[in-house]
Amino acid sequence: MPETSLSKEDWLLWMEVIGGFVASAGLEAAVQAGHVRSTPDGSSLVSFVTASLHSYAHSAVPYVRAAWQALDETGLDADTDSLPTKRTDRVKNVVQKLQVLDEEYDGLTGSNHVARRASRTQGAAFLTLLVRGFPAAHGVDVVSVFKTEVRASRTAGHLPICFGVVSNCLGISLERTSHLFLFLHVRAILSAAIRLNLVGPYQGQQLLLTLQKSVESVLKKQCEIKSGVDEEIGRGAWQTAPVVDILQGLHDRLYSRMFNS
């Protein structure tokens, strides 16, 4: 995050725990397959993180942004003193939009059952975080209804959708939400790398600082590509690192493993 723009919303999301410490985003499988090795300069790890970052930015961020915007587009805050039934109808409208996004993303992750499982687990944790930790937050009624749909297995509750709508509820800007979503992804992989003994804690912090520029760069590029995508043919979401995707899908086949994904 640029030093000149630090604010309380940065610290709020940086400190949130949503299950990232049990996920390695395919790193553990990549290490056991010999795709990522321990090197003095961490170059092998950086290459993996960069590929994963680019893939996540182009596959998940469009859904984070769409979920964030879904809460605003329905005029949820309009006529707050109107009849309760009107508010209920608007909440249902938002939840229906979130379910459509959730179904689309579930299809996008259909070829990777490990990524799908991890996304659903962390998404549910994120919904619980808001409902229990911030019960008076804006839009918490939407999250409560959506959480009920997830528990009833009527929708998947993937992390990008949950992250986007919860961030809006907490008053996090759209730009900051996108940035922090990728920052947390990179941080989770580097945290896993430290526990896998690929790098030490100090080197991990150095790599996190170095990769911060990559986060900013890939977000800028993703937004430029998004601006040229025809909304009628999709949200501009795609997979850019098939090798990383395949390696992550092998996680359940590992003889011994430390992480869930």
C-alpha cells in the first residue's frame, strides 16, 4: 500500500484472520513436486507467488469488485425510514445478485476442487467475522441472509464474493478492497513459505515489501483490461497460470501435508 495513503481501513483488513493460515494456495504441492525450491535469494518462490498473484487478480478480483458494487447498485440505504417490507425486498435483491456471482465463480473453479473448497471455507469464515464481530455494520442484514443461504447449501459462499460485500459493509473503498484482497493473498503464500522453511521470517518480510509493487502493477493492468471487456460476454475473469492451478489440484494426493490447500 502506498505510504501516503495509509488509513484505518488498511489496518482493519490487514489484521483480519479469515483462515489464510491453513491455506498455501498450492505452494505446498508445488514444493513437493519440485516446482518451487529453496534458494538463497528466494527467486523460485517469487516466481510462484507472482504467477499466483496474476492468476488470482484476473480470476477473482472481478468478482470481488462486482460483489462490492452489488451492495450499492440496489439503493440499500435509500429511504431508510420506509416500510420494513421495502427494505426486505432490497435485501433480497442484493442477495440474489450475490448468488448469481457466486454461481459464476463456482463454475470458474470447477476444475480445481482444492481451490473451490478453500475458497468456500474462507468465505464462510469471512461472513461469520462480520456478523459476529460487527453486528451493527452497514448492510449486515444482507450478509446475514446470504450466510443463511450458504449454510443451507443454496449457494457456495466463495471468498471473492464474501470479501467484496463484507468490505463494503465495513466502509472499505472499492479500490482499497481490490488492493487488500491481493495483498492478503500474497501474505498468506509467504506465511506458508516460512512454515515450509523455504525462507526465513525476515526474508519473508523483505519479499512481501518487494512484491507490493507487483500487487499495484497487476491491479492497474487488470483494471485496464477490464475497461475493454464487453459486459455482455462476461466479467473479464480467466485463469493465467494453469500450472499453478494443476499443482494446487494435486494437494489432496500428497502423502503428508501441513495445509488444507
